[in-house]
Amino acid sequence: MEQESGRRRYNSLRRVAQAHQTRAEIADAARRLFIAQGWAATTVRDVAREAGVSVPTVYAAYQNKPGLVRALADAADLSAGLPQMIDELEGTSEPRAHLAAMAGYDRRVYERAGDLIALIREAGRTEPELAELYVQARREADQTRVQVFSSWPRGTLRHGLDVPVAVDIYAALCNIDVYTTLTVERSWSPDRIEEWWGLALARELLSHPE
């Protein structure tokens, strides 16, 4: 009887694992199709066919197309090492190290999910839910920078700068358009961009950049 109970328990775990695997396969299929043929041209039926599941299974897992994109965006944060950036920010009080940690995270996001970010921004022109998702992501990024810059001692920011302007300068330097220009048009490596961002941010924001 005990052995049978254990078997039932592991069967339950197996079902959970299979459900996670199905969700992952649906998400992978959706990303491939969204990038290959665009947001508007991709239907839930297309995603289901690509993933090898039924249409109701897609709806049960993600509700709708915007739900799929939200899940992909959440996964991009984790794959880019959001917990890593938080650990790096908490592990030091050195402003240059803070800037390097944030630039490193941005580089990883754009490297691994730049196509998804472009998709969300473009689809947001016709899909209010995705437009809000894009704005929300930018707002959350700004909030992180406000929190970090506000933690620095008085006099850390370059003369004449306040926190809101420092956040604007950061956003002007470290964004998907700059990353794309440098990688696609100028053949920069992601490593080089991350290094340059760290140095440029220090020069532009800190009273003592060296």
C-alpha cells in the first residue's frame, strides 16, 4: 500500500512536470512564429499547430496571444539574470559597480530577447495591452535606476545632475536601439557594448568617474 501511495505521488509530480514542459513548448513555438511572421499574422491556431497541441491547450495555458507575450517577457527577465543583477547591486555600495551591474543586465536582456522587445513595441501600436506591457517594463527599469541613484551619497552625481535627469541619461545610452545599431550596423560584440556602457555611464553620471 505504501509503495502504491508513493507511485501515485510521483505520478502527480510527473503530471506537473509534463504541464510545465507543454507550457515551455507552447511559448517556444509562439516566439518562433511571432518573430518569423509577425504578431498580426500569427494566430493561436498557428501556435497550437507549431507546438503540436490543441488550441484549447494554448488557451488553458496562456489565455490569449497577449498572455503568451507576457509570459515570454517574464521568462526573458529570468534568463537575463535579474536575480544576478539584484545580488550584484546589494553586494556593493560602489556606484561604478552599480552601473556595471545594471549595464550587464541590460546587455543580457537585449542579447537574449531583443527580438521580443522589438515585437512587443511594434505590436503595441495596435494592441493596447502590449503597449501597456512595454510602458510598464520601461517604468520598472526607471524605478530600479531611481532606487539605485537615490542610494548614493550626496555629491556622487556629476554637478548639475539630479536623479530624474540621471535616469534620462541612462535610458538614452542603454536602450535596445543603441544596442541594435552597434551590433547590427557597427559589428560591435555584446561584450564591447557592455564595457562601453559602463565607462560611458560613469563619465556622464559620476562626479568622479575614475
